[in-house]
Amino acid sequence: MSYNSYIDWSSMSDVAIGKKIGEFVKHHRVLQNRTQTDVSSDAGISRSTLSLLERGEKVHLMSLIRVLRVLNLLYVFSDFKIDRQISPLLLAKEARAKRYRASGKRKKQSPKSDW
């Protein structure tokens, strides 16, 4: 495992996390050979807002999302997925209520006569 492969986010301050996010955005912007003006224009934000983001300063969450979208980096939000968790008791109830056999066609009963 290399030095940069694991980051202990919980031990970092909010400012340090902001700087890491800014480094991430800048790194990928430069990898794509795009200028701040180009990315900010495509994202619909000012160049100074993008500059603040890359330095780890305070910006709106929507600005970050717009920049990540422009840079095709929205995959970073995949860890925000919520998996449905079911309790063992509810799982057992659902298994008991599940049908395991088909009942087949039922014969129509003719109406009973008075005879």
C-alpha cells in the first residue's frame, strides 16, 4: 500500500479535507488539460469560485457538483449510495408469506338448486 492510497479522513480537520478536495479537482482538471476559465465557463460558475475551490476555500456545494460534472468525476459520490437493510425478523416474515406452489385452476361451482 502506497503512502497516498489511504487517507484517514476522520483524523483531518475540515480545512484539510477542503484542501484535499481542491487538490483532487485541480489534479483532474490539469490531467484533462483544461484551464480554470474553460472549466468554470462550462460549469456556469466564475473562475474565482473555481480558484477558491481548488485552494480548499469555502464554496457552495452546488459549485462543487457542477465542476465534478464538467470533469466527469461524479463517480466520487458512489459511496453515498444507501443500501436497503432489512431486519432478520422482517426477512423471516416475508419468507413465510412467500408462495411456493401454484394452486392450479379452481373449478367453477354451479349454483345449488332447490331440488
